[in-house]
Amino acid sequence: MIENIKNIIFDFGGVLVDLDKPRCIEAFNRIGFPQAATLVDSYYQQGVFCLLETGKITPDAFCNEVRAMTGNTASDKEIWNAWNLLLAGIPSYRLEALLELGKHYTLYLLSNTNQIHWEYSAEHHFKYQGHTVNDYFKQIFLSYEMHMAKPDTAIFTEVIKQSGVDLTETLFIDDSHANCEAARSVGLNSYHLKPEEDWRNLFKEKLF
């Protein structure tokens, strides 16, 4: 699959950053927002979380909506902290692999994410040996900035348009089967990463 590949588009959650949904739900329960259990998902957010992820509401409006849904008085900081507990971090070996792959391929990021998660991740998860998030990717495409989300094919079409990549030379890696199918439908090569699978094994000749 990777013989003619020159560009790699990485998903974020579940591919680069590990996710811990139970920890996140427990934190929301502690601040009186049990509804999060039915709205937070590892692939596609629902309800107010979906609105945040597609940039239809701001982080401030998100917090106000959470308080309105629960009738509690949790602070913005408490809500943000609970939400960020979904993100369990990026192992250093993945960051090292990205830096090495960047010597051989042009790397991109395409993520269904929100401003709260992304700003936290840029500050805490991508800083490694003096590097910042922009050192890993040529371009970063985020659902909340684009106001669209995977698996809608429109987001893939826009990424292709903005990046100018050759479809035949580009590989998309995601842990969602639906997202991979959507990518294939617009002509991208895609690889569905299985749970606990190490994507570095796709690039053994470059990394090991």
C-alpha cells in the first residue's frame, strides 16, 4: 500500500493521542453532568459536544450549555478540565516516529476535534525535545475550524483542495472504519487502524 505514497494524513484521537472515555465520564459525573455518558464518543461526538467539535458554538457557549442542561454551577475551568480528561496523552515513541517520517513523507493532520482539546493538546501533548505541534505537519485540518467533520466527504474534498495532494500518492490513517470508507470514496488511499495496532509497523523500512 505504501510503495508509491508521498503524503500521509493522520487522524488525531485514537491514532496519535490515546483516549480515556471512562476517566472523562467519571470527571463529568463528579461535576454533575451525567449526560456526558451518552454524548461523548471515541469517534463521533453527539449533542452539545458535536456543536463544539464543528465550531457551531464557542467554548464559552459550550460551558453555558452544560450548566443549563444540568442546572449546576460548575465553573468553566471544571468543565474544561473534565472534557480534557478524554485525552490520555501521546507516547513519545509516536512523536519520534512522526519526526522521522517527516524526513521521508509530507505529513498532514485531519481531526474531528474542538478548540478546548486542540489548544490543550498543542500545549501539553506535542511539545517534545524542543518541538511544537507545527514541527510535525505541513498542514493541520481541524473540524471546529472547518465547520465540517468526518465522515462527511466534504471535509476530505476540502483537505485535498487546500493541500493540493495527489490522491494516488496520499495515505489517510484513521481508527474509524466509516472515516476510512469516506476517504476512499473521494479517491484517497486509506488504512483502518485497529484497536491496539501500532501504525509504525506500516513504515518498518523507514522507522526500524
